[in-house]
Amino acid sequence: MRNLQIIKNSKYFVGVSVIFVILSIVAIAVFGLKLGTDFTGGSILVVEFKDIERPSIDQINQVLEELQIEQAQIQPMGNNQYSIKMPSITEEKHQQILSKLAEKFSTGDDSQTQTIQATTQDGQIIDIPVNIGTVNTNIVEQKFDSIGPIIGKELKNKSLLATILALIAIALYIAYVFRHVSMPVESWKYGLVSLMALAHDIIIIIGVFAVLGKFLNVEIDALFITAILTTLGYSINNTIVTFDRIRENLHKKTNLTFKELVNVSINETIPRSFNTSFTTFIVLAAIFFLGGATVKFFTLALMLGIIAGTYSSVFVASPILVMFYDLKFKKRA
């Protein structure tokens, strides 16, 4: 492991990254991203069918069409749940959906009803009849969220801003930490290289989800942004460990050239980076295969982030630093 000639073969490692980044950019440009309700606005209803066979998607669609709800996306969850995503609906319509589902699919014999009060979007209080027997026997509401289009747009803008600010803050922080390292590569270049490595990670993750959105209807939501920001923190941690070892070796191994020193530093930190990433990946893989459907693609984004982040920290960031070194001394020559 300590004899890997990473710097010597850096053009191959960086070349692989360039190919994946280009493919990801093409996927994003061609397919775009399938934005979820968090960003576009709408309502999400998750219902569970207890002690009965889960109805088909067509049967659920039929119920929604009877209530004049169009453009609904219905996805199975687990063994007996459905996630129903639709345009923003009122509380009245929300209760009508539950009542209609219970009326059609529940096996309860008790047909008693009671009236509940709900507030509409314009502030009016209305009475809604609910079938007590059927609602309480087989149809259980697990989740209901409703986000307006204005809030969704604001969340999208703030998510983009948060990601950009995080990248800038990380680059500035690294430049400050390495401010005393001015030779043979200036401190600000450490920050710039870190930024390039992080951009590599983000673009690849987004590219994969652009493909998943096109062919599997996977949507981008607030959890995806959380995964992106988590990846930034995880990836930069590995990069800083390698850069810090380079900084230490600049004072300890003065007999080595800069390229040799960087290669030695990478080899010294590879076991730590790989072991940390591998153990984290195992945990995420367990969650991905055994966890619920609601966190499946969030976990997938984190897994992709760990793979891309570990690769960029070891095989991309430091080789690019050496490339800056080569450019600097070629200009002087």
C-alpha cells in the first residue's frame, strides 16, 4: 500500500474523474433533475392498509379521479403502504381522500360517522363527515405534508445558496489553515484544489440522480440537499488529512522532491481514509437494503458521496496540487 505510485500515474486517475464529471454534466444537461414536492410545492400523503391486501395503483388512482385530483404520483412503500404525491390540496380535500379510501377499501362493519372541523386555506371553518368505523379499522394515515409553491421555490433557492456558501467557506478555511505553507505551492491553492475536488463529488452525485430521475422517477428533495452537505463535510475531512500530512512532511522530509513528498504523504494516509470510508459505507449499505423506502435514496446519495469523496481525496486532490506545482515552475523556466 505504501508503494503506490499515485503521482506518477496521476494522469490516469484524474482522467477517470474527468470522464465521470463530463458524463455527469451531460446527464444533467440532457435529463435535468426531477424536483420533488419540497421544491415544486404540493402535498404528500402516506397511507397504510392494515389487515387487508394493499389495493393496486389503478384502484388508488380511481379514488383520486373521483375526487378530481389529477397528476398524482403513487409509489408503493414497504409491504402495505402507498406514498401519494399530488398538487397542493386543502385540508377539506385531504380528509375527503382519507374518507373515500376508507369507504372503498376498509372491511370494518361500523358505519357510524362523526363531524370534524377543518380550516380551509382562506381561513373558513368547515364541517367534514368522517366514517369512524372504516377509518379506524384498515386505513391509517402515516404522514401528510403540504408545501405551497412559493415556499418550495424559497427552499430551492436557500438550498442552492447553502451549498455555494458551504463550498466557499471550506475553501477559505483551508486557505487560512495552510497560510504558513507558501512554498513550494501557495496556501490559497490548497483551498482551490479542495474546492475542485468537492465540485467533482457534487457533480457526480447530481449526475447519477439525473439518470435515476429520468429512468426511475427518483426525485430530488430536502434530504438530497442534506446528503450533499454531508458529503462535503466527509470528503473535505479526508482531503484535509492528506494535505496536513503534506504540510508535516515538508518540514520532516526535506530530502525529497515535492512530487515524492506528496506521493509518500498520500500513501501514509490511504489506510486511514479507506478504513474510515469502508466502515461508514457498510453501515449505509445496511440502511439502504434494510431501511425504509423514505430514506433509501438519501442513503444512496451518501453512499455515492463516500465513494466519490474518498476517490477525489486520494487520487484527485493531491495530484492536482502537484499539477499546480508543475505549472508554477514551468512558467519560471
